[in-house]
Amino acid sequence: MSRQFVYLILMSVSLLFIYSCKHSAGELIGNGTGNGGAGGGGSSTPCDPSKIYFQQQVLPILVSNCAMSGCHDDVTRKEGVVLTSYQKVMATGDITPGNAGGSKLYKVIVETDPDDRMPPPPQSPLNAQQVQIIYNWIQQGAKDIVCANMCDSSIFSYSAAIQPIIQNKCQGCHSGTNAQGSVDLSTYTSVKAKVADGKLWGSINHQSGYFPMPKNGTKLSDCELSQFQKWISSGAPNN
Ligand code: HEC
């Protein structure tokens, strides 16, 4: 708990610092809990809280908010933009490393005109925390880096572990009026219903008979699956 806690404090402080230089502080939404939906990753480099890790923090947000069928997946490639891997994001996202303001990918997510904003209505815009992650990642050079132990399997409450993962890796596809597969995961109650019918565990665990999730994304890490497993076997409480 303590290492995770120190990490969060450091991350919050650094985000606050960077954020306050660029935006009004009122927009800041602190994560405050858990791991922000980031996963394990095949690396032995310890996580540096001042850095943004593309594979664990950025790609899941892009996949779940932009790479659904009909948009920026490998099949549709809307306007030539594909946001399913580092190479494709860099090749098609019009990103200038070190300059978020000069990067199309960033400009469209902070666009206030709904006609030009991504993701377009009726999808919700990215939240302030997600925007901040993408901003910091580009400012830091838009690198493809992963680190070890971003996820702590001893933390498995809904608010600290489960909800942040769902928010960053699932909700873009699974919320709103056209929730994919008619599966809504935007509230505790709707998530709990998918625990009860076995589909949540079956799909994230890639069990046969279920659609593997997150669609178009990387399977959740063993640590994240362990968080889900512990939370579900403790009765999937709203804690
Ligand atoms: C890029 C869009 C996308 C993302 C990201 C995504 N899903 Fe899905 N999900 C779908 C679609 C589309 C379906 C309908 C089945 C299909 O076409 O694959 C679906 C179906 C499901 C189902 C029903 C599975 C079944 O076998 O009936 C569950 C449960 C689910 N998703 C959970 C999740 C969870 C949990 C995450 C995040 C870890 C997630 N999804 C991420 C698009 C997505």
C-alpha cells in the first residue's frame, strides 16, 4: 500500500505542477486512487511517476475511445487514422513529439466545437485526466515506453482498481446511447450486472464462448486480472 500511495502522491503533484502551467486548475480531475487503469507490461524498468507510459496509459485510452468499429480501428481507418498500436498512432495521428499544441491528435480531443471534436458526439469527450495523460505523453517526446509494477494486485476495491481500469480501457466503447454490443459499463450497477451473468470475467479472461475484451486492445495484465478476480470473489462490492 505505502509504495503505491507514495507513487500516487508523486504523480498527483507532478500532474498538478504541469497542469497548472497550461490550464486552469479547475479542470483538474485527480485520480486519487488505484492504478488509473494502467496494466503490467513486459518490462523490468520500475515505473517513474513523472513519466507517461504509452503502452499502459495512452494506448488503452485511444483504443477504447477511438478504435471502435466504424472509427479508427484497423478495418475502418477513418480519414486514414488508425489508433491501435504505437506504430500506427505515430504514422497516422499527426503527432509532433514535444509539442502537444502542434499535434492533431491532441488538438481534436481538446476541441470545443462539437462538430470537430474527437471522439464526436454522442460519445463523451475524454475526461480531463485522460486529456492530461495524452498531453504529457506528447510533451515528453511521444515515446513507446513500458514499466514494471504499475499495477498492485493487493489493491482490488471497485473505486481504486476496477473502476479506473474500466474507465480507461472499456467505457469509451461501453457507454452512452450506442454502447458496443449493447453492454453498458458506465455505472457500478451496470458493471455488477455483467459480473452476475459471468460475461465480464469470461470476456476479460478470454474464455471460450465469450467475446475477448478489450476489443482491439491488449489483454489485461495478469495483475489486473488478479484485481478483478479478487474483487469478484469478494462479492464485487461497491467499495
Ligand atoms: C474498441 C471497442 C471495445 C472496447 C475497448 C471494449 N469492448 Fe467490450 N465489446 C465491444 C463490442 C463491439 C462487443 C460486442 C461483441 C463483439 O463484436 O466483439 C463487446 C462485448 C462485450 C461484452 C459481452 C461479451 C459476451 O461474450 O457477450 C462484455 C462483457 C464486454 N464487452 C466487456 C468489456 C470490458 C470489460 C472491456 C474493457 C476491459 C471492453 N469490453 C472493452 C467493444 C469493445
